[in-house]
Amino acid sequence: MEITIGKARRGQPSDALPGQAYVGRPSPLGNPFQLGRHGSRAQVIARYRRWLWRRLQEPGSIQRRELERLLGRAQAGRLELLCWCAPLPCHAEVIRSALHWLAEQQR
């Protein structure tokens, strides 16, 4: 299963190509914590990790459903997660880790 992270481009998030998924704001997996307002880049990513983990534990949460949908796409072929902050450290790295964790849970 290959999951990469790429930079979102100008245009609408819905302009993602096959094999790509936009995960920035306002997508279901967008980071609700803002750089500066809620802390440094490392701090907002850490806050996101805790937030997503809680959502992952709720079977009916929109974030859990979206992760399961993306996992299906990743298992069918290559998946590129798109966000505006790539290639800088990004919450998309947390999403990629969550997808790998979900895949392990299904085995």
C-alpha cells in the first residue's frame, strides 16, 4: 500500500485527480487547529494527532468513515494525500499513519 503526500494546487479541492485525495480544510480530515492561533506547526500537528485519534475511536464519526473510504482507495492502488502545507511537516502525515494503523487492524 503506497500512500504519499503532495502539495495541493490552485483551484478547487474537488479538482484532485484519480488517486489523489484533498485532506486540507474544509475536508472531513482537515486540521481544525490553526498555525499561530493554536501553536507552532509541531504543536498543531500534535493536537491534530490527539483529535484524530479520538475521532478514530468513534465508529460512526465522519473522520472514521472518511479514513475507511481512503483506506479502500489506498488498498486498490496508489493514494496521494493533498494539503497546502506539503512538503513542510503536515497533518497529512498523521492521516497516513492512521491509514496504516487501520490497515493493520483489518488484518
